[in-house]
Amino acid sequence: MSNWNKIFKPIVVLGVICIVITGALAATNMATAPVIAEAKAEAERLARMELLPEADDFTRVDEVEVENVSDVYAANNGVGYVITSTSKGYGGTITVMSSFTPEGTIKQIKVTEAQETPGFGSNVTDTPSYWTQYGGKDASQPLALGQDIDAHSGATISSKALIRAVNSAIEAYNAIP
């Protein structure tokens, strides 16, 4: 048997297979990326409407730059703001949307993305009844775990991450011109 059949032919065949598969994946990504981006934007819009149902629509506020805050939206009819912020939890990044009233209080919060440990950290990120303690809190200063907000038993790291994300949103709210 020649060197071509033993050595080079398998290399060429595997190289061609890799090129074909990479091309197929790139084409699939190009076709689905806009659909995925549109679906994500719509999910974020619906989450903002859920947090501030009195709002007619939202306008992005670009003048606010606070660490760990990705989006600040103002309700067009003046009923408040919705701010998206993140913090590092035990299992990964926790993304939180916080709504604020014009009077300077937190209306409510919602965790939109998290990868916390099921049964422990997920009790903080997947439990709307835990989030209710944030509602009505004064947004003029950062919240403190143990004073303003109770930690969830067995999920201290996730509880701290959630309050850090909300405190970043509070900082952004106070920076709105």
C-alpha cells in the first residue's frame, strides 16, 4: 500500500468533512441568528411590560453607564423605569430586571436568566415569592442583605448575587438624568 492510502487519504477526507460541516454550521447560524435576536428582544419587551404593566411602551435611556447594567428603559407615559443588571452567582451570571416608580421605590424585580444550583440557588432565582420582598423598597440607597432583604437559607451566594444586581440597578436609577 502506498503512503497516499495509508497516511494522506484519511487526512484529506477528514479535512473535507470538517470544511463541509463548518460551512453547514455557519449557514445555519446566519439563517437563525436574526430570528433568535428578534425572539430575545420580544421576550425582553414582554418582561418589561410584565414588570411595569401601566406603561404604554418603553424608550431606551443611553445616558446612564453603570457597571453590570446593560439596559435602562423609561416608560413613555412616565410611570417608571425598567433596568436590566447582572451579577455573578454561584452557578454563573444572574440577570435581573428591576422596575422603579417615579417616586423612587422598587416596584418589583424579575430574574430573567440564571444557572444556579437546582434546589439551592434556584430557590432565589426561580421563586417569585422570594422576589416580592424587594417591592416597595426605597431606591435612594443600596439595599443590605439581612437588614432590608432576607437571605434564602442554603443559598447565601445566590441571595448576595441577586441583591448586588438589584443594587447595580438602584445605582443606575439614581444616575438617570
